[in-house]
Amino acid sequence: MKFKGSRAEAVEELNQFIENNLLEYSKLRNFDFGPQKRDNTSCLSPYVTHGLIDEVEIINKSLKRFSFVKNEKFIQEVLWRVYWKGWLELRPNVWTDYLRELRDIKENFKNNKDYLDAIEGKTNIECFNEWVNELQKFNYLHNHTRMWFASIWIFTLNLPWQLGAEFFMKHLFDGDAASNTLGWRWVAGVQTQGKNYLATEWNIRKFTNNRFQNIKINEEAAPKIAEKIYSITEKSFTNPHLLEDKVLLVFDNNLSMEFTNFKGHNFKKILIISNTNETRQVQLSENVLNFKTLLINDQSNRLKEKSITAEVIKIDELKNIKEPIYALYPTVGENLDYLRLNQLKNIEFIYREIDQFSWQFCNKGFFNFKSHIPKIVTKFN
């Protein structure tokens, strides 16, 4: 399993999946056959996370091949990421509090043997150790396996979910603040309060095709207790009326600018922003940073091929720009944190149409959002 570093290769992966494997997706998607056999899932999330291909493009291509009824489960999974992002946009303090809690917990656990054994894959749970090694080697885990991993981390190894979320964020090619943080909160039982996710031996054995045996894990743990309830923050995601003749910032979540809703606008220059570990609160692995660099450089080269003036700069160079500029909205996370912590108020955000439309349905749980998916699909198909 190897993830490619260009949009052209990402689109080819998308096309191959739709043509050859999409029809069986709903039946086989929960099986983890190991890193050498991933054709039962799309493995597109690293590209979607970075905006190399977006949700509308994926859904529309899938609907050209099969009907909505045959595609429904796949489309729901594609839109989970939109939902998580929207949910966090309306409750941004969840991310802020996570980072604060993480800082306190890391200090207390830096020499903890159980924690160190877990991140080194040296526990007494074979499947967990294998997943640790797989995560660090391939920078990806099957979605079902992520749930098992988090459950074992929290309820069998008795480690804080915040440290697990950091470990995923460090190594996953598709890690983002919303999906990662909220996914771990959900397993722990603090996202949907009082309802946790517990991995079971029979479930792991069945959906790994009996690759693992004698799995001794805690299957009866109570949910973690949430200390805080987050109310919705009213926010506007309105674009300015005039989008011309200014510098545009593109962050690492929107790396296909020439295919966005704003491709026809006349920007003075496009700056593609690189955020390194020097300016991040959660440190990323070398593999993840290198993957981001490949995708950023691919975006730069594609823009230049279209005779669009583009330049890659580090995020801390933004402090030197005083003129008014636009930015494709980076969403809640490290990039937005940097802009706000450094009070860069000369930046005006512009938002993707799918986010503007879909985030209004993110005020409640996913089942409520799911009821609006046909409406979202119709809007953009």
C-alpha cells in the first residue's frame, strides 16, 4: 500500500476504485484484510484530507457509474468528513480544550511505561502491536481498525484518549483536527455522552478474517465522563462579494485550487502555505511532513503549468504580509490556530460551497445530518 504524491495519481486511484471495487463497497468495507489487500475500501482519505480531490468530485463520479441507492453507503462515508468538520466549526472550543488537556497529560505520561509500550507496539496484545507498526510504516489504518485501536488504547490499556489522538495525528496521512479528535472522543464516550465504542474479540476476529486469535481485551468498560458540554457557536460562512486582484492563501487542506469554486477568479498571486513542526502544537512524523511537501509542490507545479503565479512559503512568513489578502478557509485546526494566535487580521476567508451548504446540518448528530444527504447530493450533482 503506497499513497501517491500528485493529483493526477489520486484521480487515477479514484477512477480505478469506482470502476472495479465500488459496487462491493457496502458489503466488504468493514473487513480489514491487512495492508496488502485494501481494494475493498477506497483509500482516498489522504487525498480528500488535503483537498487533492474533493467530496463533490468523488460523489459525482460515483453517481455516473451507479445509482444513489447502490452508492448510498459510500456517499455517507465520504460526507462523514464534511460532517465532522462542520460539527467542530460550530464548537471550536472542543479543539482548543483538547490541545490544553493534551499539554497537561503529556507531561504526566512522558515516562509512563504503559504509554511508551503502547506507542512502540510492545503490549501483550498482538493485534494492537501489529497495528502500531502498520500505522508507522504505512501512515494509514483501516477505519474499522482505528475504532478497535482506540477502544483498546482507552479501555484495555487505560491510557488517555488525548494521547491516542495525538499518536494518530502524528502518523496518519489523513489526520485532521475534526475527524481525528471527534473520532477518539466518540470511542471514549464523550462525543455522544454516555455511549462509548467497545471492541470485542469476536468482532476483531470476524472482520480481520481470523488473522488474530486469543485477543484478551476489556469488553465491558463504562464510558468516560465528559466534564464539559459544548454549546453551538453561531458563525457565518459568507464569502465576500468581490474576489479579484488580491493575494490568495492556500493551505494544505485545499490543494487543488484550480478545481475549486474560485478557479475563475483573477487573484494577483497564490501563496501555498507550508506549516512545519516548528509552528505546530501537535508534532507530525517525518513521513507525514514529507507527504504534505509532495502534495504542496504538486499544487505549485500544476498552477505554474496554467501560468498562474504561485509560490510556496512557510506559515510564519505570513507575518510579513501587511496588505489585505484572501485565504481558502483552513478549518479549525493548526493552520487556523496560527493565524489567530498571531492576530493576522488582514486575512479574509472564503469558503467552499459544499461547506457553506452542508455545515448548516451539523448542529446535531450524524443521523440528523444523514437525513439531509440526499438534499446535499442533489444540490451539487
